[in-house]
Amino acid sequence: MDNGDIESADEEFPGRISGRKYRPVVANDRAVLQMSSMDPGSSSATATFSNHQASLKKIKAGTQATVDTDLKEGSLPTHKQANGPQGDSKLELFGFDSLVNILGLRSMTGEQIPAPSSPRDGEDVAITIGQPKPADLKLGTLMGVFVPCLQSILGIIYYIRFSWIVGMAGIGESLLLVSFCGLCTFLTGISLSAIATNGAMKGGGPYYLIGRALGPEVGVSIGLCFFLGNAVAGALYVLGAVETFMKAVPAAGIFRETITNVNVTAVERVESPSLHDLQIYGIVVTIVLCFIVFGGVRMINRVAPAFLVPVLFSLFCIFIGIFLARKDKPALGVTGLSLETFKENWSPGYQNTNDAGVPDPEGSVYWNFNALVGLFFPAVTGIMAGSNRSASLKDTQRSIPVGTLAATLTTTVLYLVSVLLFGALATRKKLLADRLLTATVAWPFPAIIYIGIILSTLGAALQSLTGAPRLLAAIANDDILPILNYFKVADGSEPHIATLFTAFICIGCVVIGNLDLITPTVTMFFLLCYAGVNLSCFLLDLLDAPSWRPRWKFHHWSLSLLGASLSIVIMFLISWSFTIVSLALASLIYYYVSIKGKAGDWGDGFKSAYFQLALRSLRSLGANQVHPKNWYPIPLVFCRPWGKLPENVPCHPKLADFANCMKKKGRGMSIFFSILDGDYHELAEDAKAACKQLGTYIDYKRCEGVAEIVVAPNMSEGFRGIVQTMGLGNLKPNIVVMRYPEIWRRENLTEIPATFVGIINDCIVANKAVVIVKGLDEWPNEYQRQYGTIDLYWIVRDGGLMLLLSQLLLTKESFESCKIQVFCIAEEDSDAEGLKADVKKFLYDLRMQAEVIVITMKSWDAQVESGSQQDESLDAFTAAQHRITRYLSEMKEASEREGTPLMADGKAVVVNEQQVEKFLYTTLKLNSTILRYSRMAAVVLVSLPPPPVNHPAYFYMEYMDLLVENVQRLLMVRGYRRDVVTLFT
């Protein structure tokens, strides 16, 4: 089958694969030729291929009868290769019938499809294709983007205020004004084009682009503001059309008109329609427009030209009238196109006016360039009208850039040419006095302009009522805010509920009638959206991630930054108060979305920025050791319990509480990990599920950390791999945290001692600090306040880790009421005072407040012999002696019976009974001291003794059990070969 056959087959199957057509794999393909040395004829491969052929019906492209049969049977076509079954069987290595997987291509476009079975499973996957659904009407560049943008941009301001702006600002500054505002929208159009051509685009227009670039919170906040701006703008356009109609046909008024006396040179009567007439006609027009929108895209496409063609004809009549105008014809003050008039009107003529815009030396309104920016800028908005209906476009990546920029340039050129023509057409007095100069000079009669004004505003209102519901439906479909679920629509369906809601807002604003206070806010929402689009393109272009490959090449991050800056500047030029109001509203929506919204990861630019920032920070840290002033604890929390937890509990509930206690004000990172025993290939999916469950647990406990699950043959091998490889550069875990196995003897878990000792030895070899928590079940949460002391038994040098941990505990609400006591052991009584003074000076230099208590060896021995803790400690000591003696006897008997050296846990050991007795006695003395001085302590920290070399692991567990006997809450800490605190600034 050649390329032509494939293309013809695609034409016969509309909707199956849209977009680019892919060439099939044939016999002379490079991928097949490189595999020609492989044996194609194994029996297993032949059997697999035969089953595969049986499950999928062959279709011959170009035969309509076969196509119809296959569609009825629901089978998927397979392409017969030039070399027959042998050529096909070579592709069996990949597990697919073609090198291009159709399901994979569809999944890349965001379609929801069921995940295919793994090729290892050996299962046949049945894929059914039913009758193709008739495609919805899709719009091209002209009707889908250019016409909506043109209708939204060309509005009432051009007809009734543009000539007045030329008279007030002069030709020079009017050109600057149009260029300034047009530059803002043109740069926004470039940014919009770049983002829109960087992949498939769903419905939502600017919201979709901003949300995928800046995150769901920013996207929803700006999207809802933009929706509100479009909805209220629809009311503005409706009121403009109705007011123009009432002025053109005064007899249509139901109520009496309002008459205002204005003093210019003489008393002048200015008549304006009644507010009630505006309300009644406005509601009727809004309802009619809503019925048109309810008719769907087909109805809108039929009606849109009816609104646009008369508008274009009215513009044609205006320009014909300008060229036909002569001095004082058709009205007094009109000079025709005159160079003298052009020179007189070149400079600005800013002056005071009354509220109606009529020049008045005693008027309350003074106009300048900044004020004119606010007046004129709504005349260039509307560039998002095409992207708002992105779901209805055939090719968004072509239509949005071409249509949007063409409409922007067309209207900007129209405005620039109109500035020159109006400036040369009439005197400044005429430009300022005649608000409908366009109707005055229009050929052949002024009524055409009234029709143009009405239809242009109605066309803009239609585009607003069309785009706003689709924008709201797109936000609802992303399922970020549950409150918007009512506005969800299926793909290809019309957003009827969202249209009703938009109409309700529009009618409410029409009923208000006077929108002078709302109008600036609407402009702010448009500018806020433009700033969001420019910032999105700026961020994506600056980061330049591998996925940033827009087809629109005429863009640069500096242009996007300039466009965003212009948008913000124009907002403040129009009104700083309304700018603050709009920003505050967007911030409130952002805050609400961040609290109530569902988490969504859209691969936004901020995530890419965080990633690149993390990489740069990691490189800047280098491979050298971190200075003690910059040292942060990074706990590696071992979640696997010594025993069993309920199936839905992936970690001990108090481990996250303890990990939080090792951070100052929550800053820092914890790594929670667990180990699954078994084969990686068999337990890979179980590990992913367990990692997800553990990550959910960490988020629930509000602990800043990540979850990792490792599959290994056993716990020791898994931990050894983790402690060697976890982390990058200097961002590696430096403290291993785990629970003390208190249940090992009670549950008769004989494998725990060897594993426990092996983990500690691995940490020592890997130069990791170790913190072992005894009494984790009683560890307080953030709401359980503790009183008493935090006692430190500082026996060996640990780089200050024990002191630092005690200070971190004091920063938590649970322990902030406690005081620190430091216990030190001196050899002789004469050394006690000197040691106490040295430790106090050291703690003072470290900015740590603590009480220092020195215990001498003599008092230590006397305490064990006659102390109050003699009974309970000696009982545990005696029981440990008996168990060690019995274990040693069993080892000796096994050694004599088998004729081998003493063996424990599969390794040869050397036992010095006197040394074992010494270790037991030292542990007894330390336990007795803790019980004497720290029985009521909130938590006790003690140095962790390393496992003796060549001792059985069972003996070390006996030492540890004796050390922790009857101590409620104990932290055994072992530092590593470096300081974590410093005396210097």
C-alpha cells in the first residue's frame, strides 16, 4: 500500500484520524531493514501473529464495500505490508500492528481513552469503531476569527467620539494615541498567536492559554474576570444601540425624554432618552440576541454578516462623504479636505468640558492624554472574540494568528487614516461640538450612520453573548471549581445554561441603565486578560522548555514583556482606583480557587520555572559540603514499620508529626520511603500505587516532603540502595529517621536485630546521621502542648546535632513551654566544675539557653549500687544477662556440632564475654541515670552507641532494650563526621 492509498483510506474514514497523515511501515523501511538479521520465524512469534491477525479484520483500502462491512463489524483496519506476513511479524517485537500507534496519537491530544494492556500480558486488545459521528460545523479563519474580532473592535466609539478625540488631542497626539493603544493589542495578538500555535487548543480561548501557561489558579481568576467583562460589555453595547435608536427615532419612546440645559455660548437644550425606555428596549434586544445565540454556531454565522455588511457599507459612505465634502457643505464648520485645516488641527487643544463633553470654560472635566486613553481604548478591545470560540474552529493554529492580527491591523489602519481625514475635514470647534460628525458628512444621507451605529453595537453585543458563555463553560469543564459544575457541557454541545446565566447578567446591567461606574472596570478586565496573555508568552518564551515549539515564529519574550507592561500602564492611566478594584477582585478569585478549587497539574510555566530554578540552585550548591550556617536537616524517614499497620495506612501516623518537629517554621524537605520485598517486574505497579498513597498521606499531614517506594529482594538490600543513591548533589538526605522496634521480642520477630543493626551500620558507612525514636505512639501532635524539660545526655561528640534538634523542638508549639537540660559525664569530681563552665560557655556562644548538669563517674556507680531505680533497672539487667547467656550457649553448641567458628546471622562473630558484660553494665548505668533525672521529661535525647564490631546483632538489641527500658519518650541520636552548628556569624 503506498502513500496515496493511505490518504484515500483516510478520506473514506472521516473523523478517525484528523490532522497529519502518517505513512505506514513497509518492507524497505529503515526500522525493518535494521532488524532483518533477527530470526522472524520462531514458533511463538508465528502463533502470536496468527492470533493477532484473527482478532483484527483486514481491510483493503479503496474498496467501499469492504469498508462498510468492517465498519459494521467494528474492526480496525490493518495495513498489509509488501513482504507479507514475514514483514508484519518483524513488528511483533514492538507489540503493535504498526509503528505508529493510533491510540498513542490520540492520547497526546488530550482525549480520554482506556489504557492498553501491557504487551507482556499476551492479551488481544479489541478496538471497536462504530459509525462515524457527523462532525459539527467548524469555522474557518474569516467567519471564525476575523469577522468576530472586526465586529467586536468596531463599535460606537468610532462613530460618536472619534472625531471629538481628534479635535481634543489634535492630529499629532491622536496618531500617538491610536498607535499606543494599537501597539498594546498588536503585541497581545503576537503573544496570543505564539501560545495558540504551540499545540492543540480546546475551548476557552484566552482562559485556556493563560491557565495552561500560568496555572489553574491564575487562569480561573483572569478567566472569570474576562467572562464578567464580556457579559457586562454586552450590556454596554445593547444600551449603546438602544440609545442611538431612540435618538434617531424619538417617536419610538414610551416615556418622556430627559431635557438638560447646557450653557456653552448660549443656553442649549440637550435631550436624552428616558431611562425606562432604555431598560425596556434593552431587555427586548438582549432576549432577541440570546435566541440567536441559542441557535448555535450555524445561526450566528448566518446573522453575523447581516450585522457586519451594513457596518462596512456605512464606513464606505463616511469616506465617500469626506471626499465629497466642501467648505460649509454639508454643514457649517466643515472645510472639506484642507491642508490649512490639517495644520490648525495638528496640535492638541485640551480644555475643560461639562459632563456631556461639550466645551465649557467652567466645566468640571479637564481632558488630557491620559484621560483620552481611557476613553479611546475600548475602541481597540475585542481581539479575543475569535479565540473565545476556539472550540468551534477548524484549525486554531492557523485561524487565530491570521484572523486576530488581520483584524487588529485592519482596524488600526482604519483609525490612523480616519485621524488624518477627520483632522483635515473640519475646524476644531466643529469637531468638538458635533458628536455625530460621521453622520453629518455621510453620503448620501445621515440615516445610514445611525443604521451603522446600531448594527455595529448589536454585532459587538452578539459576539460578547457568544464568547462569554463558551468561556464560562470551558472553565466549568476543567472541573477546578465545583460551584461551576452547573455550566458543564459535552464536547460539541452548545452552552445553554451558561448562555442563560450570561443573559441574566447582561439584563441586570441593562436594568441598571447607568453604567458609567462599571464601564472602566470592564476595560480593566480586558486589559487584565491582555496582561495575562503577554505574561504567559513571556514566561514560556523565556524558559524555552523543550515543549515550547510554536509554529508562529514572529515572537520574542521582550515583545511579550513590553505588551504586558503597556497593559498595566494603560490600566493605571485610565484609573488607578478601578485598577486596584479589578486587581483586588482577581486576587479574591485566585484566593478562593486556591482554597476551594481542585488541584490540577497542567504543566504550566510556573512549574517549569520552579524546575529550572531548582536545577540552577542545585548546580550552584556544588559538590562541596554545606557550611554549618546553611545546614538544614533533610530527614530520610523510614516508613516501614517493625510490625504491621492497617492496609489503608501507609506510614505510622506520628512519623510525619516528628518529621515536622525537625524543621524550623516548616522550612525544609522530608523524604518518606518504604521498601517492598519482591521482584521489581512483578511489583512495579504495586509500588506506584503505594507511592501515590504515601504521597496522599504526606499531604494530609501537611508535611513538606516527597514519597518514594523501592522494590528490593529484602529490606537490607533496599535500604542500602536508597542510602547510596537518594538525592542529587548537596541536596541529599543527611539524617535517617526510623522507629525503634519495640515489639521485636514480644512478637518474636527474630529477623529484626540483624536488619536493625545492618541499617545503622549502613548509615555509618554512608556518613548519615541517625535518629531513632522510641515511644513514637506517644509523640505529641501540634495541638498537644508539653511541659517539663527536654533533657540531653551528651556523651560523645556529634557535631552539635543533638543540641540543634533540641532547639528545633522548642520552635514548635508542642514544646515551646519546655526548658533544655544538658547532662554531661566527667571522669573525676575535680573535673566537674571545669567541664560545666566550658559547656556553659559553648552553649552561650551558640546562642542556646540551657541548664548544664554534670554527673561524675563515681556518683554514677554509686547511683547504680544504691539508687532508687535499682529494682526495675537491675531486673531488666538480670533478664538481659540470662538471655545473652542462653543465646551464647546455643551458638557454641551449634559451632561444636557443625565444626565451624561461632556464627550469628550467617556471619562469623567474635564474642568477648567480659566486653559484653561491660557493655551491659554501662547501659544499665545510663538507663538508671535517665530514670533518676529525667523521669518527668517531655523528651530525652541520648547519644546512640554504634554496634560493636563482630558482635551478634542480638546482643546489640539487648543493649538497646536495656537503654530504653521504662523511658517513655526517647530519641537516640548519632551525628556524622561534620559540624551542623557554628560559633561564628
